[in-house]
Amino acid sequence: GNVILSVSGQNTRASANTQINGITLFGQNGPVHFDDVVVSDKTGPAPNNDFLGDVAVYALFPAASGTYTQYTSSSGNPNWQNVDENSPNDDTDYNFDKTSGNKDTFIFNTLSLSALAPVYAVNLIIRAEKDDSGPRSLNGMARFPKGGGGTDYVNAVTFTLGFPYQTFDSFAIYQLDPTGSSWTVANVNNIEWGYKTV
């Protein structure tokens, strides 16, 4: 990772707002591919409040059922098999629920890195829609450590569902593990992730 551009004290605002809500990267003259882009606003716990250097982003997907399987499977398959696609297949197979407090959690495939490799954050990404009348919402959640002896950690951010499908990918970024400690590869591999109906 090399610093390409570093500026300070520049006013790039197009309005009176002092925040950004998106970043667009594009290229000219043909296809351009961006990989492992990390954006920092200099806040939060160290080391995430500074330039991280050469880092990589890894995608992990559900690989087994977790402690909770309280949603109904549309396909009859185990719930994790309805949400394990690399590209979402939306209504092909899914899990559904309307009972407040119900949960689904999943064991994810293993992060195959050295035990000493730094883990700066984990981002839980949920894709969901509302397909019935009335308000519907859910929370992301973790269970740590995984299994019967774990504790549930429900994210405070509530996702309000609509139609069609929405991807909720920027509200559940965990810079620390659910206990408030720095992430380790072992902790990433010893956690269940899922969702809870509000």
C-alpha cells in the first residue's frame, strides 16, 4: 500500500454538509478494477484511525447452521444453504420470519491466515426485503464464542426493510470483537453471525 494522495485543510464540500456518504472510484478508457479499498476517517480505535498500509479484504460465507435456526427455510434445505451464495440469488431460496425475537445464526467458512495476522475489522453484510404488509425490521447479531456456551451480541442498529431487496453493508462494521477486544484470526473463526427479527 502506497499513499497516492494526501491532502489536508481542503474544502471540497458542495454544500453546508460536513460529512460524506459515499465514495466513487472510476477509470477512463476501458475497464478498471479496484480491490481491497479501505477508507478511514481518522476516528475509532487504533490502528484503524490511521493509514493501514498494504491490507486485504476477505469474504467469508455461511458454511453450517449456528445455534439458532428459527426462521423458516423457503427451500426445505438447512437455513445456511439459503444464504451462502457469493452473488445473492434473492427469491431463489431464502429464510423468512415475522416473529419478533426470532434469530438465525451461521458458522462461516474459516479465515485461513496465520494466527498472528492482524484483523482490523469485520463487516457483517445482510441482504433482505419485506414482502408483506406492515413494518418489518431486523438487527444483525453475533454469538461469541460459537456454540452452546456463547453469548448473543445484537447490533444496536436496526435495519428497516422495504421492497425490493436491500443490501445492508455499512452499518455493522465491527472494529473490535463483540467483547470489545482487538480481533484475532482465532476470534473470527470462533463466532457465529446472523440476524434477529425486531
